[in-house]
Amino acid sequence: MRLNSQGCARAAVVGLALLAVTTCSTLPHFSREVYTARVTDKQVKRKDKDDKYLVFTKLNDGSVRVFENTDSLLEFKWNSSDVQGQLEVGKNYNISAYGWRIPFFSCYENITEVAEVKK
């Protein structure tokens, strides 16, 4: 079987699309951080029928960081609602997260674990 130039172009586009989807969905899992931060607010961001939990924090150095708190198949995380309910405004937590903050795409680091910092 021989592909013509249109067939090759279609195959290349499909291949690039698959590569982009795979890279965008798995690559952020390789960027991990642990932060110590005070929760300053919590919200639910609604877009159409989808909800995303957001957690607003202030780090020890005074900088502000916003996290999302969503379930993740690759992280085996199914308890986002429980985590959101556990977090209390004004308390300090060690927050484990992965991903990147990309404001243009409304991307946030996703929380994987939280532990209250006892003083």
C-alpha cells in the first residue's frame, strides 16, 4: 500500500495531535513540588457543567499561589471533595502538587496531598 501526499499529511497531523494530547496530559506529572502555605480562600470554578476546585494560598515568602484540586486517574486520586472540605481558611498546610501554572490556559498545579502544619 502506498500513501499519496495527502495521506502522508493526514497521518502526520494525526500523529502530532496524538503526541500533543499525550504530552499535555502526562508531562505535568513529572513536575512535583511541596509547599508550606496558608490557605486564604477556597472556591469552586464552574464552566458549563464542569466544576473545578481552586485553593488560594500565601506561601511563607509572601507570594500567592493558586492550586486546583481535581481527581486524577494517573495519580489514583479520587478524594478531591474530601480534600476541599478538609482545608480550612487561615490554617497552614504542607501541600504536595504537580504540574505548572500557565495563566493564559487557566492551568494550575494540582494538589495530590495535604497535611496540616501543627504549630
